Amino acid sequence: MIRLQKFLANAGVASRRGAEKIIAEGRVSVNDQIIREMGVQIDENYDVVKLDGEIIKHAEKKVYIMLNKPVGFITTVSDDKGRPTVMELVSDISSRIYPVGRLDYDTEGLLLLTNDGDLTFRITHPKHDIAKTYVAEVTGDVSMDTIIQLRRGVMLDGQKTSPAEVEVVGATQYGTKIEITIHEGRNRQVRRMFEALGCVVKKLKRTKEAGLTLGHLPVGKWRKLSESEVNMLKKIEAVSSSKSKSVISQGRKSVKPFSRNTNRKNTPKRGR
Ligand code: URA
């Protein structure tokens, strides 16, 4: 149950004080009964509230969560082929949330889910240049020449990928561990960038997106974003429209010439 004036304010109809005024003016009805007194409680799920005869929809509380998606789940709300979807991993959230963008079936890592359509639009719209960081485990050794080509851009579908930040961060049983930050969201982009240069990605994990970091969240688990994380995401529009770069776009670096100590072949740098 919620007070009528709070319901109207939450729905964006007016401020709390403004809502009291329009109630007093007799413009608001609950289940077709005009209400003029303050303090009436309504049930948002059952009562029909109208302002000047128009139904006011209740504003659903916004939910923002981060999931560490395991391999073997698809990032859709449902799947006609019956494959497991990420929604099965967040079934204890009652709001109708959905994934923000995509992570491939065979990719692990940071996936946002929300019921905030505006935020989803801002994060997924190409013009916002949102930075996404992945750690790729690639077979064999990766030459400095390959790293430089990844940084400068690789031709995919006749179009060069935009500059990326790329570093060797370690070695694995398969070969080389590489951290790559891209600013686009083309289909299977990271895998295809490596493939185009003759490298096979054995494992791919997204570790950062839009200034958020996966941290130590276990695979298959989720957590609500903190207030400061949500506030940071809400700044995306302001950041992009002022054309400045921030933590969200991670201050895309220009492609720097490689330094002497990174110009060695097959020498993974550990513990970045
Ligand atoms: N790039 C890929 O290749 N796969 C993903 O899931 C995300 C980025």
C-alpha cells in the first residue's frame, strides 16, 4: 500500500506537493471515485488511479543487477530452442528484468540486467562508446605484431574495428592471456578479431563494462549494483552529450607505439 500523493509523485505526474494540489482540486480518482482528501492509501497492483480521466501507470521500482554469466547460458529472456537462459540464474528477482546487451553462449562474465529501459538504451547505443573489457585466453604465443594490429583495428565484414586497448597479462595452459578493451559491440567481436589474425580464443570472459568491474563475484552468482554504481551509469547520457570521456568510456587511449620491453615476441607480462 502506498499514499496516493506518493504514488502520483513516483509516477512522475507531479512533485509530492504538486500531487497534493491536484488531489485537492478533485482531479484524481481511485477506482472511478474522486478523492479530495490527503492520506488515502492505495494498492498499486489493484487500484486504478486516474488523473483528469487518464489512467496513471505505477512506476515500477528500478532494479539493477550484475551477474557473472557462466558459459552455456544465452542472454535472452526466453529461448525457443529450450537452451538455458540467464533468467534462470536470477529467478529470485521479482521485477521483470532483462539482459543489457549480449554475451555469447560460450562467453563468461559481467552481464547487467535491469528493468530500466532508458539505461539499457544508453548503454547499448553505439554512439555512447561504452568501454567493455575482456580477458581472452588464446592458444599459443601471440606476437607483438598481433597485439599492435588488435590495437589499431582489424577488418571485420569490410569495416575496421575501432582502436582497442590490448595487453598481454599472463600465460595459461592454452597459451596466452590477453586483456582487450573495445568500444563497440559487434557480433562476436573479440573472438572474430583474434580469428582474423589467426589466433584461436579458448576462453573469453568480460571483466568490465561501463566503468563497472566484475571483481570477485563467483560464476553464476549475481548482486545488486550499489547506489554509487547506479549513479555512475546514470551519468552516461551527460558524459556522451558533452563529448567528454570518463571512467565509463575509460578514456580511450590513442594507439601508442609499442615500447622496447613490450616489443618482444612471446613474453607474457604477469600480474598486471
Ligand atoms: N566478443 C565476443 O566475441 N563474444 C562476446 O560474448 C562478447 C564480445
